[in-house]
Amino acid sequence: MTKKLTTPTVLAFERKLDPSDAVFFSGNWNVRQVSTDWVPVPVREKSVRGTASHRSKAKGSADQAKQDMKFESPNPQTVDVATLPPQADTLKVQFTLRVLGGAGTPSACNSAAYQTKLLATVQGYVSQHGFGELARRYAANLANGRFLWRNRIGAESVDVIVEQMQDGKAHETWSFDALALNTRAVGAADSEAINLQELGQVIASGLAGDAHVLLQVTAFVRQGAGQEVFPSQELVLDKGSAGKSKTLYDVGGVAAIHSQKIGNAIRTIDTWYEGADELGPIAVEPYGSVTTQGKAYRQPKQKLDFYTLLDNWLLKDQVPPVEQQHFVMAVLIRGGVFGDAS
């Protein structure tokens, strides 16, 4: 009698889109074609004399009166800040992205039978659909500059240059007008379609393991001379010991965006959940979690979460709709630990 297939207790996947931190430089828009000598953007401290603006937690009229007396007092604080220098109007953001093969192949699995079924299922998906749809969406998020986060908002112009690196040199180069691309559509304007298609094909070849793919991504953001720019903010649990209310991320003194935040932007391709027409794409996560909204868009009760779809596909031979197959593969490309330890 054939033993019933079950989810292994150990099941892990390595991420297949591996970005570096994105570092900040400053210069002028008119000379962005030659930017190798642009100056790094430092993180510096600023002490400000603010006012109390938090919501009062006092209960009762007596306590409220006592609390109100403090609201007129200054609220001094020290924060980190990063700005362009007065003589520079453009922010340069640069990072590299490795695209690795072996998507869907676990890095650890303690069930040979499950791994055999998993690899056969992944191969069936690749044979039928390939990585074209996912790769095109990843390419769109490079082209539209989503990885710039707040730095994209309010910019006058944004140019994104993507280079495929070989032997330390650019083998292929694609240029995009990021503001001409709709971040909600995860697609491209007609003028960008050819470049986007070519870039997607390169990413797909990397995911399929057909080629070594290393991309260098450079964005030029025309913000205005002396304007504030926005690297990642560090999560400091004990702000008292830090001595300041906001701590920004830097790499060797240079303002930067976390690699995790870059990866989140690149994988913001999930438009297959309920409500996507209204809300637009969200980052690929097993439960469709969007922490900034305090909501998970793929609840288990909807039977559209990663675990339900994967288990039905592998354990019950219930093949998901094509768009949910894309979602499952995107989660495997994201990587993570998915074993059943219960």
C-alpha cells in the first residue's frame, strides 16, 4: 500500500532574487551620464526643538489638566537626516541583483517522496508556463523605480539604467523613464515595452538556470538641490539607549536602503488576490501580509494562502488556477521555511 504523502517537517527554499543594499550618491542631472565620481550621501544628526503632538493618554479631568500643562513645553529631539548638498539636484541610487537558478528546488527537505513530487510539479509548471510572466513583472518593478520608495514620490524626473554585468563590465544595457510607467499596473508604457521584454527574458533565463545573471541597477532621481532624501530607517527597539528618535541606515557612512526593502519592492507583483483591482499589486508573501496596512489579503479562510494552495496542489492533486500557480512559484522564488513542524 502506498504511503500517504504528507508535508515534511523540514522544508526550506533559498531566495532566487538576491539584491544588495542600495547606496546613495549625489550629483547633477545634466552630467548623470558620467557619474562614477559622484559624492556619497552621508547620514548626519540634527537636533530640533519640536512641540508635543502625541495623543494624550491621560484619563479623567484632573489627570487631563495636569497633562495639558506639558503640551506647551518644547519637545527637543535628535534625529538622523540625509540630504543632497546645496550644489547637487540629483540622487543616484545603485544596487546589484543576482538572479539564481533552481527556483522551486528546496535547499532542505527531509522527505524524499515529497521532494520528488515537488520537483515534478515545478517542472510541469516551468514546461507549461516558463518564468516569463513572473520575470516580466520583476523587470517592471526595476524599470518603474518602485525600489526607490519615498524617493520616487514628487521627483521631477527618474531615469533607471539596468546593466547585465559580465566580467565586471556591462554586457547589455536597458534604460527606462520610470515616471512613464504605472506602478499599479506592473507593466510598461508602449515606449518602454521592447526594453522591458528584453530585460524580462534575461531574468527568466536566470531563474531557469540557463545563464548567470547579475544586474546592476542605477536610478537617477531629480529631486532639487539640497532636498532631503530617504534611506531606510532602522528599527530600534530601545530608543532611549540610541539617544535619538530616528536612526537611518548607512553602509560605511553612506546612506542606503536595506536589501530586504529592495527585495520587497521587486517582488511586489501579486495582483492575483481578492481586491487587487482596487488596491493594486502587493508584495509576494505566504499570507499576502501588508504590514503598513495591518492586513493580510490571503487569509487561510479564503483558501488562497500559499500553504493551502501548495498542499492542495501537491498532496491532493488539485491544480490551482494559472494565476495562483504563478503566486505559488513566486513564493518559492522569495524563499523561506515552510515545513510543518506541528
